[in-house]
Amino acid sequence: MREEGSRPDAVLGQGLAQYVAAPVAGAMSVEDGLDLVMKQAGLLRLRCRTGGMLGVLAGPGLFHRRRELFRGLSLAAVNCADPSSGHFVVSGATHRLAAVRAVVDEEGVVATACPMRPPLRVP
């Protein structure tokens, strides 16, 4: 797009996207951004606790109403602030995620493991 003269007025990135936004903004080279991503991945692999993430296809109200079910897990992401719709992601210890998944499966709520190596946002 730059070759055709298109340039953004502003860029914004959160998480991994910040390493894309910085080169686009001219704050660093693409090579430096990639180097930082690789260094961060190595540190995460080395220093983060093990665990996982579970996507739950229900409104985030389920997380708030069922505190005991989600005990020991963190609310990692919400895709829709409406408590009755959307979905959310929890993170934490693998055995707790498996227990939650078994319960919500039994209740007819779809939940799926999020394949992240290492898992992000593990408490």
C-alpha cells in the first residue's frame, strides 16, 4: 500500500499487534520488530507458568454468575460486553480448565481449548 502512496494517519496495536504498529509508524524497522517478537516468545516460553486458555461461547455474565465454577481462573478476554451474548476466554491451570469444560459441556455450553504456546494471560 505504501508503494501506491497510502499512509495511515495513526496506528495502534495491543499485544502482538504493537510489534506490527511500531514499524508501520516508522518507530522501528520490520527486522527489529521481528527480533523483539522472537525475544519475547523465548522469554514467555522460559518464564511463564504452564496452563492454558478456554473459549466459552456464552455471554460473560456466565463467568460473573458462576464464580465458584470459574474459581482460580482469570477472565482473559471478552468478545461483547453484553452479559447475555458474545463469548469470553478464561485462562489458568490446565486441570481447572478441564473441570470447567466438563461442567459447561454437560450444560450444553460450547467451550473449546485455545491452542496457545505458551498460554497468554495465565494468572
